[in-house]
Amino acid sequence: MKPTQRGGAIIEAKKKMGRPTENPKTRRLEIRLSESENKMLDECAERAEKSRTEIIVLGIELVHKEVHKTK
């Protein structure tokens, strides 16, 4: 990280430390949903007791398996 200067003193910026992972999530995605799609996503997350992100990832995995099954 780049050092920053504050009040004449140079302060070394620290990297944030989180829980170590073998599969870091470094990509960010923003999507637009219709009201009905949003309701379906919320319902799936609630019933499966998972986060909205986990439901989306499961959907990606399901479609990926299906696409590779037909080839």
C-alpha cells in the first residue's frame, strides 16, 4: 500500500486482514432485477436459509452444469 502523509508525518497504510480463504471473492457484479425477480430471489434465500449472494452463486453453478451436460 502507498504511504500517506498526514500532518507532516508519513503514515504507512495497513492492508485489511480478513479470514484467510482458498477461494477469495475479488470480482464484483451489479445487476438489475425486476420486482418479481427480486421477490423470487428473496423467497429462495429465505426458504433455503442462505444469502442472496449464495442463491445467485448456486444458480450460476446449476446453469454451468446444465450447459456442460448438453455438450
